[in-house]
Amino acid sequence: EMIKDVPCYKDFIRYVLWHNAAFTTAMNMEVPVLILHYENYDSRFNETTKELLEFLEQDMVGEIPEFITGKKYRSYYTEEQVKKVKDVMEELAYVKTWGEIKHYFDD
């Protein structure tokens, strides 16, 4: 109820529930997991790309497409809306999920 006045609120709920399901499924299936964060491509592009290819056991083929950095959408929301999203996501998120996404709410 408290998040309904936030634009695209359903997308935030879908996001956290999807990540909860992904972490649960990976744990239950005991499959290896590589967690990548968007900002890693900005700050450590080559290392992150290498890490991903190694995880997937793939070789580099062709040219790497340009990665366009700086996609941030926080300015679309008021601080009050961000707080509401944070509170709802923290409440819905499993411990593992919250541990991976909480840094997006740091100022």
C-alpha cells in the first residue's frame, strides 16, 4: 500500500521477487552462480568481461560492443519515493537478495 504512489512500483516488486526466486533456485539446484553488478562494467569493464567469460567457459570471439555507462534513474524519483521503494524492497527481499541490492540505496 505504501509504495503505490511510486511510479512503476510493480516493476520494483517484480525485480525483488525475481531475484529472490533466482537465488532460491540456484541454491536448491546447487548450481554455480556468478553475481555481476551493473556498475562493475563501468569501473572494471575488462576484468568483469574476463570474469564472465571464464565463468561461462567461453572464449572471446569478435569485438566487444561498446558499453554505455552512466544509466541511472534515481533523479526520476523523489527522496520520499526512494525511501518507500527501499523499505518495501528490504521487507520483501530475502537476506541474500537484500545483501546484493542494498548498495543501490546508498546516498
